[in-house]
Amino acid sequence: MNLCIYFVLVLAVFAGTAYTWNDVEIRNQIGPNIVLHMKCHMTNPTNDLGSKDLQFNTSHTFEFRDVDTINWKKEETQCLLRYGRYYHDVQVYRESFLTRSGILRSWEARRDGIYFKTRHDRPWEFKFHWIVGK
Ligand SMILES: *[C@@H]1O[C@H](CO)[C@@H](O)[C@H](O)[C@H]1NC(C)=O
């Protein structure tokens, strides 16, 4: 009996959160006339999200939904960001074990590197230096 009540409560909690979207945002703040190239793909399940060129001072948002209540195979999204000779392969999103919603992963490309934040009202955090290609 107790176990049954517990089970119903757990179900209710998950049902309330299962169907909202999570956002992954990529922003180009590198500099005037500099285009940011992005090429993204997902794993678990494998899905090519394609390539996109972002003009300066624009952004692109992917929306994700954690569909299973418990995620044995964590879905990951990887984006190769590049401008000129500079690039970095960034894991922009990794699903957690339990389903979440309303998650923000915001990435901002700047001249000196890639910055990150998880809430719009937070300051940017420096994350990666660009790798210099040939
Ligand atoms: C970037 O975009 C914002 C909002 O669209 C605008 O207010 C701002 O002037 C732009 N900045 C530059 C440097 O273009």
C-alpha cells in the first residue's frame, strides 16, 4: 500500500515535467562582419543537425525535449564552432539521468574564446580558448 502511494507520487512529479523544452542557444559576438560557422550533431539517437552560418550579433536556438523519464542512454549534442582559422568542438548539451525541463545552455562565441551561461540573468563565464588551425 505505502509503496503504491509512493509510486503514484513519483509518477505525478515526472508527469508534470516531462513535456517542456530545453534550449541550447549559440551566439555570435565575435566581431562585425565575422561569420560563425556551426556544424552540430546528436548522439543517442544519432541525428545530424546540419550546418549553419551565424552573422555577427545573431543567435541560433535548438530546442530539445528529454522524452524518457529516466535516460539510460544520455543524449548529447556536439557542435563544431569555427571562424577563420579558429575552431572548437563543444558539447553544447548533455541530457541528465532524470528528465528535466526549462534548461538553458547558452554559448557565446567571442574573439578570445567561448563563453557559457545557464541562465539569462547570469554573467558570462569563460569556457574555452579557440584552437588555432592551419
Ligand atoms: C546587436 O543586436 C542588438 C539587438 O538586436 C542591438 O541592440 C545592438 O545594437 C547590436 N550591436 C551591434 C554591435 O550591432
